[in-house]
Amino acid sequence: MSKKSFRNMMAYEIYPTSFYNSNGDGIGDLKGITEKLDYVSGMGFNAIWLNPFYKSPFKDGGYDVEDFFDVDPRFGNMVDFRSMVNRAHELGIRIIVDLVAGHASFNNKDFLKSAEATRNEKSDLFIWSDNPWAKGDGMISGMFDRHGCYKVNFFAHQPAFNYGFKEIDEPAWQMSYKDERTLLARNYLLDVMRFWLGNGADGFRVDMADSLVKNDDDKKATIEVWKWLFKKIRKEYPEAFFVSEWSYPERAFEAGFDADFVLDHWDNFYHRFFRSDENTRGTSIINGGNDVEFTLKDFKERFAAAEKKKSYLALISGNHDSWRIANYLNDEQLRMFYLMLFTLPGIPFVLYGDEIEMKTSDISSKDGGYQRTGTRIPMIWNDEEPYHGFTDGKEPYLPFSKENKVSAEQAVNDENSLYHYICKLTALRNKISDLKDPHVEVKEENRVFTFTRGKYLLISNMSEEEYEFEGKVVFSSKKFKGKLPPQCAVLVKKR
């Protein structure tokens, strides 16, 4: 598989706890995912990003890994994983799994070995100070017998792997990232990669990809570490796909990633176009906002960086960490949004349930989800009470939201549903090669945005006025005659 072939990918994100429960215990599982692969394939997706399914105490939704080399029993076992992968491959679906590169759980056996009072072969695998009174951000003391504090990567229960420091503040215990002792962490991560690629995974979405080396403000040392890692792993698995949770394409591509996510961050075009509100940077452009200059500047810089490095932006409908897109846009706007998502360069990623307009609800935290928990709710498969086809046994581990009305069964049976609209878009993207061209140009006129896609133009009218355009209509977000109406996007072939 060449890097060029990644442009054909269209991915569907699955949070294992909430997709489909096969054994009646109320928790989604790998067998359940396997049973629903035909549904994913039927929409036209040819890749799945699978959130963590590794053994974990679930203090952060599985991103606190207790055992990097095994499936958590709540989801099944290694036989179930391999069966899922095999069936996915039969359907032409690649499996991209989460790689938690920067930290483990404090229940991880290798971390616990490093926490022992007596020095041993794991002592340098994680970052430890030389005394229990060390000060600084993310230093946790008093938890273990080792004479020191461990440094966290995010939450207190997520000790940071020791990839070293770029700038040394405490020479008594901080190691340079070039210190040979930090190779222990690098080789550990390589072993994790080899294990899952060897068991059929097609690549990784790398969690917090920029978090490896500490005191590394410009990330040059972290980039150097990733280059070292990729030089090793790509010799063994040249076709593996790597997408970074970095949201800084220049750095991610320099490090060697194939793709970089455009996350829901306040400082990028995705947020400004579709998600910005009074709680962030003011009204989004699609809802009448006027923050056009910054939005287009960021858009151009990100896509130019991708084209220069022959890599890809990963464009999202949303993910397990963000509120769902249907919370921000109505059905008319969602269709504009998805037309842009599937016709701009890069790799589209759609979060499970977004195809049926599921919304995030404000529910109590579980598994360390906090405000994110309401996004991770169970998939609504049908209208049968009480559990909507998600399980036929115990009450679901995460609750349903009363805000969500449309089931997958309803959507499949309704030719006018968003589900069928997305099916048409995946087919359109497969049919028109120009839509996968990495080059894009954009111009704006009174909040009407025109994107050049080879022989085609994508025109998105975010103004309040009709817009006169030229070209043969190939696809539109809603039916119209004559001028392009407000809140409508269209793909036209140039005359």
C-alpha cells in the first residue's frame, strides 16, 4: 500500500463501549462490532478508527492502559480481535487502532515495577524524580515506595513514559532525550506497534502524539524521536498507516505521520466554520459569523502543508472528545458540512452515530469522560424499547440520551435521511478522482466560499443572499433551481 493510496480512505470512528453489545452485559464489544461491519461497509466506509479496547481500569475511557498487549475482558479477547480484523478485511475495511504513546495507567505492571524501591530493569521506563519532594507541574508523590515522584502525561493516573527532556532543569534526575536510557521507552512503543500490526491492525491513530519529550516547546526533539521510531517500524511494516492527534500539520508531517487530525480547536478553520459560538470565538461562519480572514488563512496553511509533504489532513465530523456536530448545525447545515467534508482533500472521519444526527447530552461523568461522556452514548439501532437494539440484556453501561430521536433502522428505511445522503457522498468521492486531489484553492465573496477541486468547484453559500454561479451541477446539499440559495452547497463541473 503506497502513501498515495491513503487518499482513498474514508473512516468511521467506533467507541467500543457504545457501538453494539453482543452478549447482553450492556457493554459494547468486539464481537458486536464484527456483527455490524456490514452496516459500516454499506455506508461506503473503508476504514475504522477503533478507540482503545486494551485492558484498562477505565479512568480515562481506556486511554489509561493497564496492558498494551491484551484486550480488556469487557470487550472480549484476542480471538475476537483477530476475527473482527479478518471480517473487516474481507469487506475491504482497514482497522486503525488507538496507540497511546505517551503514558500508561498507574496499574500497568511495568509502571508498578518501575515504582519499586529497589532499582530494576524497568526503573527508567517512566519519568521519576530522585526524591519525593520534587516540585513542578504533574509531579505525583507519596503513592509508591520508590524514593521519588512520577511525572504524569495528562491525568494523575497516567504516568509518562520516559522519552527524556529537551531542556534540562533538574540534572540530578532529568535525562536528555538523547540519553541511551530513554531508548527503553522507544523500544517499548515499537513492541506495542509490532504486536498489533502483527495481529492484523492496519495502522494507528496516535493519541497525544506531540507529548513524548518533555520541556520541548518547539517539539523538535519529539519530532526527532518519531523519525527514529518510523525509520524502524516502516522497514518492518511499510504499508502501516499513522494519523496523529497533533493538529499541527507542519510538525506532524515533519515527524513522519501520514495524516494529521484537524481537531475541534478554537484556533483552526474547522472550528471557525462550523462550531464556534459565544463560548469560544463567537458565532461560526455557517451561522452568520464573519471571522473569514483568519479562517481562510488557517485553511490555506494547513492544506498547503499537507500538499507539500504529500500527506493528508484528517477531517472530522467529530470525535469521542468533542460535542457532536448535530449540536451545532441543523439538518440543512449538516448536509452542507458533509458535502465539504467528503469533497475537500484529506481523509474524512465520521463518528459513529453522526450519520443519524445523534447529539451529545449533558450527563454524569463515567470512565473519566466528564463533559465528553454525553458524546460516547450508545448507538441507537432501532426503535424498540428499552434499549433500541443496542443490547437485549442488561441496561446499557452508558445511558441513552432523550434528545436523540432517529434510529439507524429508521434512517436506512428513509431515502431522504442523512444516512443515505452520506452514502451518496462516499459513492461520489469514489467516482470522482478529482475530489481526492491534494491541491485545493479557495476564494471568498461575501461569505460565499468557492473551492477548486480539479475540474470541479465546490461552492458553499454561508451568506444570507442567493448566489449566481456557472457550471453543471453534479451534487447539491438540497434541491434548488436557478441561483444557489443561502445555507446550501453545490459541487459543479466547470464549463
